[in-house]
Amino acid sequence: MGRCWIFAICMCTMLSTRAYGCFCFSTPMCSQIGADSQSSVFVGKVIEIWPSREAIARGSGHLSPRQYRQVILNRWHGTLSPDEETYIRTSADRDKIGFRFGIMQRVRFQVSEELSGPRVSEVYTDASSCGYRFETGQVYLVNASRDGSRYRTGACSRTAKVDSDSAIEDLKALRARKSGNPLPPRIYGRIDSGDLNSDTRIRLVHDGEERPVTIGKDGSFSIDGLERMKYRLIVEDARGKGDREIDLSRIGCFESFPWFSDGWHIAGSPVVIAPQPVPQLPEPPPLPLGPNKR
């Protein structure tokens, strides 16, 4: 697995004249299970992707706005809601229509395992770098969120090939919850091979008590059976030391990515952003009374 960061920034390169960007945090499944009852999570093999990226690219540039709207309406006839059809027919903004509907793709699956949420066998994504690039015949762990009458997934949704590192870890949590025995809080991750030295070690500390951590040959590690409390994760070797406080009282797990660059740093997710207090503004001074208002 290549080096991962706390967040994923996906710059969406559209098949039109304008580029859009999307920003997201990649949250492991063990910290979002049950958070959204409208999401569907399953394992499935891709049996159809329509339309292809090539077809989308060929069929957009030379059309007039009116022709383009009609192509979109014909392509997604029976899929769009009445409000969506009205929007496409009446909107004068071709780029917005293209961003929402022109690069949309339908992906159908042969589902082999249902893990959470409603039963779904087709999801929608888009032909941009913010969408997910599926391959026919490949098996995926899919996390799709409700989008009107459809289910949508993308590059930042934790959808991944079923044999990827992230999917393997997510499946542990999903299957444990489905069996009725959810995993206790845990911290896991991997050190990239380019950063890992023979003397690199990881420690977990809480209230002065230290727990050594085994690092696999591939840089992976897992600290299981923890409690909902604060811990300090420490990574060190002859080159230096880095640490990070991890508060498991608010999350079910923490996916950690220690990395070295002029010192050890520990990235990871989920990112818990504490709410900032609203500043209290001082009371305005009283208005001076005029001579006739004394």
C-alpha cells in the first residue's frame, strides 16, 4: 500500500470546459458503522458499467446546449426524478448539467455479501477523478449513499477492491458487527516500506503504562481490544521520534499512517474536529442621550 494521508483531495477533471474539486476525509468503516442507515454496504462483482468513459467523452463536445440536454434526458430516461428532468430541460448552465448528469455512470453488481443497509445491486458514480473507477469483472467492497432515488459512491467513500488493505480492515469490522460481536476499539495501520527501518518500533502509552506493538514485515500493525479512552501512539528509531494522542472515547477505531520526513509524523483517520466555542461579543456601549432626552 502506498503512503496514505489523513484526507483525500480529489480534483475532479471534467469532460467539459470547467474543472471542479472535491474534498473529503476518508473514514474507516469501524468508525461509521450504523451512522447512516441510508447507506448500503456490500461486496459485489462488477457486471456492467454504462456508459463508458470513452462514450461520455465522444458524445458531449460537439453538441449544442439543446442537443446536449436531450442526450442526457434520453440516456437517463426512467432514472431521473421529475424535478431532475425539469432542471435539465430548463437550466441554461450546461456545465452544471454536465457535472451532475453528463458524466454519470451506472454500475451493476453481482452481490455476494450484504453487510449493512438496504439491498442494492446497482450504484452510480461519475467519470471524473471524484468518481470511482470500477473495472468489469473485479470484486469490490462498495459503500454507497442514498442520493434521491439512486445510490451513489465515489473516490472518497471507502469503496475499494475487496483485496485492498482498506477493504480487508473494513470487512473485519463490518462482518464482526453483522455477527453480533462488534470489534472493541482498536488502532491499526501500516508504515510504508520506504520509511521502515530495522530498528523502527511502535509503543502505545496510557497513564504511564506502556504496550509494545508488533510490526509486521510489510509494516502493518494492529492494537486490538482497547478501551474507549485516550492513548498516545509513539513511533521511534535511531532517526528520531514522533507521537500522537488518539482519543478512542469518541470513535470506534483509528487508522494510522506513520511516516518519516525529517522526523516521525503520524497521520490517520477519522479526523475528529472538536467544535469551537462561539466567541462572546462584548455588549455595545450605551448610546449617549441627547439634550432633550435626559
